[in-house]
Amino acid sequence: MTTMHPRRLPDVLAVRAAHTPDVVAHDDTTTTLTFAEWDRRCSKVGGGLAAAGVAPGDRVLLPITNRHATGFAVAYLAAMRAGAIAVPLSPRLAPAEVEYFAGLVGAKWAITDVPERIAHVSVQRTWHVDDMPADLGALPEQSTLDPTADADIVSTSGTTGRPKGVVFSHEELVSRMGDGTGTARSGRLLHALPFSGFGGCHGLMLSTLQFGSTLVTQPAFDAHGFLDLVASREPDTLHLVPSMIRLILDLPDVAGHAMPSVRWIITGTAPVPHDSIERMTALWPHIRVINTYGMTEGSVGLSTQGTSARKPGCVGKPTVPGTVQIRDESGVVVPDGTPGEVWTKALSRRRYWNDPDTSASTWQDGWLRTGDLGLIDADGDVILTGRAKELIIRGGYNISPAEVEDVLHAHPAVREAAVIGVPHEVLGEDVAAAVVLRPAATADPAELVEWCRARLASNKVPRTVVVLDDMPYNQNAKVLKRELAPLLEAAAQQRRAQAAAS
């Protein structure tokens, strides 16, 4: 079979569809999509979008839940076949967050399965994912579309305040996917990551193009339901974030699930408690646990080798040698075994959408300063030891404290707010806040929680709020969050204990 070299990401799908047309690419437990069907539907919908006015370079917003994972897969590549830029976006975001990001990227169109979440967003037209336009005759000639153009914009919390959009080009994605004829050790992978995020979209959804494998997507994570899918779909690979692993391990009947078909469990997106690794290897000695490390800005490909997953904090060796360095506070590379900040080499040029200043400070001379702390041990493995930045990682999702603080500061009774992550045995971290009220103002913690709930995605809402008389400051009038940590951790533990007793 003669294989064309793909120029743009949708071309990879065309090659894959010709190579393995009848293999199921996606199974969202209610519908399935073969590679040939995926390819045909993308062309029809891409033509329908073009006929409706979608032009090359337009941004198409895609807040689609995993209940329509197959529909997301079609909408994402169909937008690109129309020449547009796909913009995945979490459907969990509050309306104000959606409105901000849509404005940031200048979205003109939207495809969704939660239209009520974006009803207030000003776009030219919104389609439901079950009713996307179809007009094969209007599909642009693919060879006329720019192979160097931007392919998608992926939202990231970054390290400051509001979300930013990381831009990926067709050139970069095609170089990663290959020519659409590759194969992999995994034939069927089961997961529950949202396609709207970097890990679910780039790490999992697009892996089907790269390897020709089948991706089974649980619409919403449920530990019992996930194990039921393991039994019925018989995957050879599972992808679970650490909080999901703990929920599965804590099921009373987990020991009764032998999972004979599974050969690999892949985890990442947040620090993995070491006891989770030990419990998995004890329960399922036939399964290799792979801990991975990466981020939207860096797209780093680190994974454990051999038994290194059992080293606390180990994320393995770089997929491409020489792409990870440990540097000191001055940016100087330190010897192996010396702790410092993790820097990763960008394998292709990347930027934030419409933010050249932050782009320049984030990617320096082709290297990304991750904000994570770690070292390289005697085996050449990268060992993560903590985070230099303040991002809270709750259940695998990055949460910016500044974003939550901004919402609390908007409350009329709040003079000052400080938000940190506190330990949580299942989620890794949970969100906690300390606030100081304005003179003579009143507001109790429950009121402040509800204020946040109305303005933030549910996973960003602080579960623990403590009202203080004053904040601890340093000499520069900055809040000393490290002094707040013991107080908020104790308050969070007390709240959970009270909830368990009630």
C-alpha cells in the first residue's frame, strides 16, 4: 500500500482510515466509531462547517463532555478539515470562565453538548454535537490548506491567575503522530479523562491515530463502573489519574477484580502516593505500573522504566535523551543527584495565544521552566520532590490559587483572601482558603463557599474556608502562605471528620 505523507493532522486520520478502516477507534460505551467512519464523518462535518461560513483560521469552541466522546473526536478534526482552529474547553467551567476564554481566543463558532453552559457567549453560531452540519460537497480542498497553520489551542491554568491558551501547530502534531500507519503494544485502552483537556485530547484521543488502537472512554468516572468496563471491554491498558486509582483501591471488593486482560496501568497528571503504587503491584503483580510526567506547555514524555515506578516520586527517563535538565535558582545546570528545578527542552516552537510577553518568559532559549522540583538519580531517572509554583493539583486538574482568590476578593465582605492546596488522601490536594473580612462586614464560611460555587468550576471551589482577624505577612506585605498551611490543613481535617460523623 502506498502511503502519502500527511501534511496536516486530519491527513493522519485519512491515512489511518485507509490503513485500518474497520478497526474501532473510539468507544464511549454508547456509540462506537471505526477509523473509516471517523474519517467520513469528519469530511462531511468539515464541509458543513465551511458551508456555514467557518473559514481558515477561525476558532471553534468545543465544550463537549465525554458523554459524547465520539462526537468530540469528529468535531475536533472536522473543524481542522474546514481549516479552522479547534479549541477544546472543559464543560465544567463556570459561565464567566467560558466567556473569558472564548473572548481570549476570539472564538466565532461553537459545538457543544451543554448549550446552556455557553448560551451567554457571543459567537456567530452554536451547534449541538448531535446535530452538526454536513455537506461533503463544500469541503475545502485539503491540499490548499496551510500545513504550517495553528491546529488547536488548549486551555491551561498556567502559574498566574486566569487560564491561558497553549497553541499547537499542524507541523508539531503531525511530527508526533507519524504517518498514520504506526502500531503500539496496546490494542485497547480504557480511561475516563476528559477529551477537553491536554491529557485526554492529545495524550489519549490522538494516540488512536498514532497507533491504530481502540480507545474506550468512560463518560464520567465511577470506580465500580470502571471495573465493570474492565471486565466487559477487556482492555490491555488502563489510564488513571492518582485520585481515580485511590478510589478503585478503596473499593471493598477490589481484591475480587483480577483484571487478567490488563498488562499496563498508566498514571500521571499529579504526584502519585507511593502507597498507591505498592497496593497496585501487590494486588495485580502481572500488571506493569507506568508513571508519566508531562504538561500542556512542555508535552514532556517521561515514563517509568523497569521497576522504577516503585521509587517514590520517580517518573522515569526522558523519551528523548537530553530533554530534561535540573537547574538551580540562577538557571545553572546542577550535577546528577542534586535537587533543583526541572527544565524541559521544547521539541518544537510553542506559544500562548495572544500573549507574547508570557510566552517569552515561559519558553527561554528553547527550554521550559516547569516550576517543579526534582533531581536525576544514579539510574538516570527523574525523581520529583515537590513544586516550586503554587498550583494546586486536585484530582489531576491544575487549579490556580490566584483565580480562586480573585473570586473571593470580589465578595463585598472580603478584604483579603489567600488560597492554598491542603493534603487529601484521595484527590491528592484539596482547595482551602483563609479570608479576612472588611471592618463591620459579616460573612460565614458557608456563604463564601456558595459565592465561589456560583462563579467557578466545581473542582475549584474551596471546601474549607477559615475567617481570620488578619493575615500573616512578610516585610514586603506579602501573605506568608506557609504559615497558613497548618491552620488550613487542620480545618480541612476537622471538616472531613465532621462530615463523616454526620
